[in-house]
Amino acid sequence: MVKLVEIEDDAVFDDDSQYTTDEEENESIASLSDKEGEESDSDFEDDDDFEETFLERVQALKDIIPVEKRRAISSAFSNISYWGTFGIHLAGKLGWVFTTSALLVVFPLALETDRDKMMQQWESEQAGGIPGGQQQPMIGGMPPGVAGSPPGLVA
């Protein structure tokens, strides 16, 4: 049980008493403020002694965040990481398919198209070298100025 005692403001108590007078209280407050002024620099130094790691801070959040909320956050993070990993793997596989398809199909096709254009150009030079469709007589079976076979063909 609690016992209530009324304390008078102007009352003067004995030195043995646990109570102090107003004058003593003012003196103790003044001495405390003087000490605080001297120790103000050390207050900031004490903060450096207590270093908390990131992991310790996260573990402390366990006590703050309710279990249901933690499960929801964990589930959302798991879903995001799953779909992110799935997307990266899918992009890698699709990149591999398109790259190999281009190398196996498109690149040889481009080479063959270029070769056909070179053949057509050579044939047009052979047939259309002289205006009016007249051809110069061939010396040695080849037209003048052409040595060997058409480009791209090996005999």
C-alpha cells in the first residue's frame, strides 16, 4: 500500500531528511548545470563507443514489426526475387536463341545475297559493257579487260 505525505514548499527540513529546501535545490541544480557544461564534449564521445551494425538494427526490427506484417514483407520480397530471377534467366535463354539463330541462318543468308549481287554485277558488266547490245570480239575466249573467271567462283 502507498502512503501519501504532503510536503510544504517553505518547510525547512533536517540534514538527515531525504527532503531538501529550495535553497539547497537551487544550489544543486546550479552545480549540475556547471558539470553539464564541462562534460558536454564527452557526451558526443560516448555515442562513438556504441556502434550498432546494420544486422543488429534489422534484428531489432523483429521486435517492433508484428509477425503478420513480417510474413507479408517476406512473401513480397520472395515473389519479387523469384520473378526477377525468372526474368533474367528467360532473357538469357532468349538472347542465346536469337544469337545462334542469327549466326546459323541470317549470316549465311547475307553472305549468299552479297554473292548473288556480285554475280549480277559481273554479268551486267559482261553483257552491258557496250551500249546498244554490241559486244566486242573476244580474244582467247574472254572479253578484253577481264582476266580469269567471275568473282566468287573457283575453277
